[in-house]
Amino acid sequence: MTTANDLYFVQQLVGDMQNFAYLIGSRSARQAYVVDPAWNVQGLLDRAAKDGVEIVGALVTHYHQDHVGGEIFGHRIEGVAKLLELAPMPIHVQKHEAKGVMQVTGASAKDLVAHEGGDLLELGAVRVQLIHTPGHTPGSQCFLVSERSAAGPQAGQLVAGDTLFLDSCGRVDLPGSDPRAMYESLASLRKLPDDTTLFPGHLYSPEGHDALGNQKRTNPYLNATSVEHFLELMGY
């Protein structure tokens, strides 16, 4: 999927767990970031090359193996390690996720750029704001993509990883998960404009994206009225 003007944006379904990877960048700069490179790393690089775009870094939503590669359930998923082998580049992670990414992928500290919530990355007229959204994991982060334009403010794209799905949200019963933190993270995402488009980390619904305004009306987890209400929805 692509949008007009300078923004280069591709949503790519990868792997056996219905994961989404993304390419986000600038048409004018001919550069992009790859989000959650896993399952078919060469295919993601090939897609960018076909479009005449160079991948200059990776953005990691969280450290789980289906998003960054590693061993899981006796299977090996290719990911960040394969990316660094094929095309060494900085791997941008939330600072609370750095240790987990290194343990799961084998990447070293020098391969990673550890970020604070609110940090900005820019390529051409495209800005990527890194939003710390703990809950699924301590260092989960979402990426709010926007574009500077002479025509005025443009609707943003929210690449949400496993924090927010269409009509659902990420699990909070895994090691490192925190249901109360997830409630707060979802409450912060709810403050984004209605015309923001939500792009999740998995295809867990018939469509791969939706307007955040629609999700504010239909997603019960995004609409929880209190932390107690949210915990009840999550079975606590």
C-alpha cells in the first residue's frame, strides 16, 4: 500500500503467523526504514530495491521472535541477524527493549540505537515519531508516521506492532507483560486524531488497516472506561 506525495509506505504480509512488516520512507530521498524485519528479509530488501528505495535502518516494535527473528517453539525465524548479514544498518529500538532484542537476535549493542519515547526520525519530508507503549512488552513502541506538506497537515499512519490490533489489542499474559501499562498505552493512543490510520503488527482481521476513529467506536479494549474495566476485559 502506498500514499501520495513524499511518503513511501508499504505494508507486507510475511511468515506463518500473519505478521506485517513495513517499509516507511521518502520517495524524494529514495530511502526507507524497514519495520520488524522477519520471516523474509531478502524479500523485503528486494521490494524496496524494486521501488528504487534504499533501506537505511530497521525499526523494531518489540523483541518477540516473530517480529525480529530467533528461536521459537523449536523453529528458527530469520530476522534482524539476517538483515545485519545482508545489509548492515542501525537497528532502532526502545531503550527498555534493547536487552531483549540482543538476547533474541544475537545483535550486539553497537548494532542498536536505543531511543526514548518521543524521539523523531526523519527521511525527506517524512517524520517517524517513536511512541513508547509498554504493556505487551516493557519496551514496546509504536511509530506515528507523518509528512510535512505545503498543503497543510496530513493524516498520519500509526504502525502499532502488537500493542493495538483492529478490534483487539496485544496479549498481556506473557513474560514482561503488564496489563495496567497496556491500559495506559491504549489510552494515550486514543488521543491521536480520528483520521489517523491504524496499521497493526498482524493480520488478525479481514482488513489490514482501519481509521483510528472507527476503532475508537468499535474496539472494546481501546474504549475501556477505566483500568478496572480493562482488566475485566482481559480476564483479570
